[in-house]
Amino acid sequence: MMNNVVLIGRINNDIEKMESEEKTSYRLMLKVMRNFKNANGEYDTDYIPIELTSYVGSNTFEYCKKNDLIGIKGRIESIENNIIRVIADRVTFLSSNQKLATQS
């Protein structure tokens, strides 16, 4: 069996940096639109918790902000009470809103 997931979405919040003696990790919420419309003719959106570790997380923390479009490749991890999160092995920066912010 294989546990792989690929997601493309926008960062929904400021990326959180979590430090402990053992490791540094980063957390974000990825806003992913579904590829089909609901009964009202609108696209639903899912909010998926993502955890980034070490090098992947530090680069994402440094270069990405809220509303940036990113791609995630990783694995699904079950926590407790059937809550899941995605542990990202790779992040691809697809777009950034820096140009929009400087032009305003």
C-alpha cells in the first residue's frame, strides 16, 4: 500500500512556527477548492491542516504568505478521534501575491 497525497491550494493563514528541543516544525491551513460544483452551482472549499518539517518548512515560512498558491506532496497521518493532517515532504511555490501587495 502507498500513502501519497498531492494538493494544490492557497495558504489560508499565517504560517505558524512550532519549536521544541527535538525539532522545528511549521503548520498552515491549505484552502483547496473542489473540482465540481454543488447543488447551488458553487465550488465548495476544503480546509486541510498541513505540517511541514525542517528544510521544507523553513523555506515555505520564509518565502510564502497568506493567499499564496502552493502545491503539496506528502502523506496523510491520522492523529486522534479520526482527525487527519497532511505531512508535507515537498512544497512547490506556484504563485505569490507579493507583486499585488507592492502595486497597491
